[in-house]
Amino acid sequence: MARSPAEDRRRPGELITRSRAGRRVLLCAVLGSGMAQLDGTIVTVALPRIGRDFDVPIADLQWILNSYMLTLAGLILLGGGLGDRYGRRRIFVLGVVAFTVASVLCGIAPDGNALIAARALQGVGGALLTPGSLALIQSTFHPDERAKAVGLWSGLGGVAIAFGPMLGGWLVDGPGWRWIFFINVPVAVAVLWLARGVPESRDWKASGRFDVLGAVLAALALGGLTYSLINAPALWALGAGLVLGALFVWRERRTPRPMLPLGIFRSRLFTATNLVTLCLYAAIGGVFFLLPTQLQNGLGYDALRAGAASLPVTLLMTALSGPAGALAQRIGPRLPMTLGPLIAAVGLVLLHRVHPGGSYWTDVFPAVTIQGLGMSLFVAPLTATVLASVETRRAGVASGVNNAAARVAQLIAVAALPLLIGLSTDQYRDATAVDAAFGKAVLICAGLLLVGALLSALTMPGRLEQEGTHRPERAHHCAVDAPPLERGRNGGDS
């Protein structure tokens, strides 16, 4: 039955997924975050070609991935806080613009060092738009619709992760690898057009100065750890990273308005869900980093075939992530977040059978299909759980922390895996060395999924409820811009 225009003009906190306004917000958030997530994976399939064109060792290829992840993970909490303070839509739009400009710089980079620097700038834009995209959904949709909306957002975002290698392969074999960055321009134009109709929302309690020092300490700590893993044995970088990490925690405990409010971890569910995120996304990041290299340099696939090899993951996540989010709302996240990683781990173990001369249909296809089925089960419930573990008004911070956990996990996986599996310098161009290293890598990643499944079984609740539903808050008038919107029954902006 068609909905009336009045129903489409619902205020923030009242939108539903069937309304025109709800679909617009959802599409804007999905395209924006998908653009950032896509660039976390689309580059992987282009790495062998970039390495050949620029004649660089594997350490430079790791930095092409990790310079993006480093600034994204280090600044994403600041991005979430900026959105909560100045408006989630406003900061989201600013992030889209910054990300697009940096993408153009990546596309015209003359050498490896310039590309690494431009990728770091791209991560800054991603840090602004990524938490804002999820916070837009959490703050504008009706409480009864949030699980479904988040399921669609996370599922389609997961599709971007999985679809990236295939799109990248098509572009690399066609117009060239530089177009994996230029493709962001038309997508950004569409996002900016959609954002015009997205309602603004913010945390009206947020005030004071931002913790810029905390953001710098976090980024430098991650940089030191990453450098020590990629350039091992760089013990000085490891020591510096640990010291800076300790200073970051000390800073966050003492500053009155921290970038990372440590009190948010008093929620056991929030803490547990982020630990699970670290395990699961480290495994995902490790596999999608090395699988295109194994298929191209190990099995002789061209870039398009290597990218298309993960198509089953894309199709399964498109079809199943939305229902998985709704399922978690009905039965709780424990079962899907335990069963999903177990199934995905089976898929990674099957990837151990992928060797030069093997068949796609008997070796690769069954493995990636089972992996995709497992990912479809846990991605949406994971996101819904981390948001339900805090009050709605803290959606930006919660989204930022969880996104940071996911990016840090991928950052460490990309930095550490070549060291752990013995793939260094120019060995990524040798089929025998790549094959031996890949076999070890998939088993390590499968082990991480098993740890995530165990943590989920022990810590996830049997029923998912929004934190703070029993503590409604009184609205306060702020005469600077406008009165705040009415508070919903769960205490968040509505």
C-alpha cells in the first residue's frame, strides 16, 4: 500500500525503511560508507600491477593499504565525535568531499611514495564519513526499524568489501589501476545529492574542545606498531608504539572531554563486541589481502578473474545480511555471531586446497561460498549489537570505536601476516613462495574466526535491547541553533 507524503516527512528517529525518506537516508549512508569500505578492498586486486608498474617491494604494497587504514583507524573516533557535536550529516558531507579529493590525488600519483601519501589523506576523509553514515541511520530511524536498517547498511557495506576485488579487477584489466580511485568521483556526486534530503542530528550534550592530542597519539601509536611489523625487526618502532599507546590511554583517562571516553567500556556487551570485531575483521582483512595475490601471482589469473573469484561472497551477503540483522533482533545475536564465524572458518580451511593448477569450481568456489555464507550471518548482527550496547545519543562514538576496531584489526593483519608466513621483499612475485605462504595464512585467519566464535558464544546476549531504554532523558533547549528534537522512548534523538 502506498504511503502518503506526510508519512515520508517523518522527523529524525521516526523514519521507516519503507518510506521514501527512509530509503533516501539508507541509500545515502550505504553509498557513502560503501565508497570508503570499497577503497579498503578494491586496491588489493591492483597491488600486483601497481608493484610491477612502480617496481616496489612488498613492504611498499603493505603501506599502500595500511597508510589508508592507519589514518582511518587513528582518526575515526574524532570523526564520530565531530559528527555528534556539529551534526552527523554535516561532517558526513565534509568527509565525502575530502575523500573524493584524495581519491583524485591517488589516481594521478606519479610513484609509490606519492600514492602512499595520498592514501593517507584518503583515510582522513574516510574517518569523517564512515562513523557518520552509521550514526545517520541510528539517529533517524524508528527504534523498531533500526535493526532492519542497520542490517541493510552493514550487509550492503559488506558487499562493498567483497565486491571491491571484482570491480578492481575489471578496472585494472580495462582502463588501468588508476581508475579504481577515479571511480569514486561519480559515486561521491550521487552521495552529495542524496545528502540534501537527509535530516540533521547531533548529541545536544556535546560541548567543549576536541581531544586533538588524543587523536595524534592514537595515530602515532598505530603507526609505530605497523612500522615495526612491516619493517621487522624494528624494535625501536615497537617500543615507541607501545609507549605512545600508553600515553594515549593516560591522556583519555585524564582529559575532561576525551576522544575515546573510556567509560563507554563499562558496558560489558560493548567491550565484548569490539573484541569479537578485532578477531573477525583481522581474519577478513588478511584473506582479502592475500587471496588476489595468490590467484594472480600463484595461479596465473588475470585481475578480472581474480576479482570475480569472490563473487559468491558478494551475492550471499546481498541476499542474507538483511535477514540476518532481523534474525538477530528476534532471537538475539549469540547464535548468528557464533555460527557465522564457524562457517566462515570452514571456508578458509577449504582455501588451503587452492594451489597452482587447481580448478576454480572444485577448489576456489566451494571455499568462498562457505566463507560468504558465514560472513552473511555475523556482519549485520555484529553492527546491531555494538550500537544497541550504548545509548542512542552516543551512536557516533560507538560507531567510531567499532569502526576503529575493525580497521585496526585489518591494519595489523596486513602488517603482520607477511612476517608470520615468511613472505617478504619480492617473493610475492614468485608462484611457489606465494602458494606456500598463502596456505599458512588461511589457517591463521581461520584460527582468528574460531576465537571470535568462542568469544561470541560466551559473551553475546540471548536478546538484543537498546541500552538506556529504561532511562528516558528530558530534552533541553539550546538557543544557539534550534531547540533539540523530541527525545524518543529510548533516550536518543528522535
